[in-house]
Amino acid sequence: MKIHLDLDCYFVSAERTRHPFLKNRCVAIAKGGDKKIFSNRKKDGVFLNKTGAFNAMLEFKNDFFHHAPVSVWKNEFIDEGGTIHGIIIAKSYETKPCGIKTGMPLKEALLRCPWLIVLPSDHLFYQELSCRLKSFLEFKIPLLEQYSIDEFFGDLDGWIKDEDTEVFIKNLKNEILQKFDLPITIGASQSKWIAKLITDKIKPFGAKALSQNDVDTFIEHIDINDFPGIGKAVSKKLFSYGVKTLGEAKTKPQLFESYGKTGRDLYKRICGIDNEKVVPCSDRQSIGISRNFKAISDRQEVHRRTMILARYLSHTIQKLKLNPTTFYFKIRYEYGLKNTQSITCNRFFNEKFLVDLAIETISKLDNHLGYKIHYIAISASNFSTKYRPKTFSLLDLEQDIKSANLSAQMLKIRDRYGVDIIRYASEHSAI
């Protein structure tokens, strides 16, 4: 059988491992604008090698939890005028009666639940704890795939008999709680995606193995929107034909045919007959960096922040020994306006190239000069590999190779003394 492991309200649970007094209390993890990455202060960056294909690799150490963890959020989310900023990115089950939801503004959450304990997110800690759990699971499960920071797939075929699977996952669930103090829910089925659906339905701290013969009964009355992979477009189409549950969707395979192979694969997942494999190693298809911040109108400051983000992204790309050829840029203004652009350049990658391209592209995208900007994103994809080689531009190759050699030397120095040991003069500001 294949299993899906999903940590229960992971960020909150992670904080409870180091602050036990938070257990059984209303707790929320909040995130606001990143004050650290754009500052001139010394930053202690950590590069994480084993984070899975979907997780960030460069994080910063935080020191705000050394003292008074309950009140530290005020320095992070209350500005000079007393306005509360930030959004909720995780909350404990105890907050459910108050109606607190992920994505809710922190100010609204505090109005709904005045006794709410708020903590700023500490993503480095969450990543490191996730990595330790993954190392433990690799000794327990023959094939393990990290799906996200708090989710894993496993394949027990040939290791645990189907009839013994439920006992195995219950014992594993209890062992993880005992060893890591982390509550986890585990579902098991012949299909990865039915296993994931099971965990969604039996949270928190549940464990259930479902035989193939019981799949139809299990999915019969489940809302189609609850199935992983059914987006708004598919849901809307199914609903227009009177299909509201997975059981009803199973009886109408013809509705999925119009989506081609994607639709047929989705239908197989719903039926639990997809037979998709657990993939221990998954290559990254893209890598990026983005930041929200308090809206600013100073375009020189926007360019400075763009340069910093491009430098950090370049560092990660070089650490992974990648050569991306497609780059995606996005800016978001106040009042919801946004601009994006994707650019493909068959160039030999180096830091100077990305920094120059980022500043140039963001400047071109910025066509609402009267509006403040509060978000910048840069990502890279379409990697050149020995299996998918690219033909690089000969016009720029000689200079790109020289710049790449310089980038390689800077990488060695940054690895030894920190990512910010070498910065551009334009990065410095009064912030």
C-alpha cells in the first residue's frame, strides 16, 4: 500500500515542541513583510540541502524567540503608528470556534480572539525539524517522497503486508509523537491520492488504511472540491452537469475526456486506480524568491530590493549547480494591480547577468509610477542539463564565462563567511 503522512497544523505543532505551554491554547503563526532581507544588519543565512523540490533552501536564523515568545510578535507586526500588520499562515485547532482562518489579517484574528497567542513564523526552524523527521522516516519506509514541508508519501509494497498496514501506520503515528512531539495523520490506500484524501478526512491525529474494495463507499458522498487536483474550472464544469460528489463523478468518466490525458489521469485518481509511483527524488522544475513588504513609492528603493533578491536567488542557483534559461518576474502594487513577464535567454548563468536582467525587467514592468509597490518576485526555470542541453549565445559566451568564474569565487567566500559578506554598493541604504 501507499501512505500519505500529513503533520497536523505543523507550524503551530513545531512551536509547541519548544514551547510546551502553547499546547491546548489558541495559537496562530503570522507572517508580515520581511524586515531582515532588505536591511543592512548582519544576517545569518543557512542553506538547506535536503528540503524537497517544493521547499525554500535559503533561510535566516531568528533570535526573537530567546526571550518572551508571547510578546515578541508586537515588534514584528505593529508599526510606529500602532497599526497591526501581517496575516495568519497557520492556526491551532483550538481557534476554530473563533472563526480564524489561514490568510486572515492578523488584526481581524485578534478582534475575533483577543486571547490569541501570536508567534512570528520561524521558517528555518520548521524546515530543520521537517528534515529531521524525514531522516527518521527514511529508516521506517522503503520509498519516501517529500511532497511539502509537512507532507510525505510512502510506498510499503513488499515491506508491510496490506492487512498489517493499519497497525503499522498507527504505531508509526505514535512513535513520531513520542520521538518528535509532533502529532501526525496517516492514510493508506493502493492510490497515493486516495491516501491523501483519507488524511484530509480523518485529521487530526488519525490513522486509517483503506482497501481497494472500500474506495467506492469511502468517496461516495465526499464533495468534489475536497479532492486534491480538482481546481475551480473542473469543479465548475462538473457542477454544471449536476455532479457534486466524488461518487457521482466516478459514474461520468466522459466529463473528464475533454481535458485529454490530464482529465483521464484525474479520473483514475478519483477511482483510486491511478497506480502513480512514490518518487523519492524529484528534480526541481523551477526555483524562486519573493517578498511582501510595506508599500513603497521610492523607485530607487524598489531597484535596490530587486538587486538583493536577485543576488540571493543567484546564490541558490549556483549552490544547486543549475543553469536556468527562463526567468519570470512579477511586481504587485497596492490596490491589487500587478504586472508580470517571462523571458527566455540561452545564456551561461552568472550572478551579474541575473542582477542586470532583474533590474532592467522590473523597471520595464513598472508602468504605474504613481502607485506604491509592495511585492517583488523572481523565479528561474527551464534548466539546461545533460539530458536537455541548450545552445548558448556565442555573442555573450566569453563574457558570461568570465562572470561565471567570478561568481564561483564569490560563492566560495560567501559559503565560508556568509551570503552578505560580498554585496553591491547600491544595496546599502538607511534602512
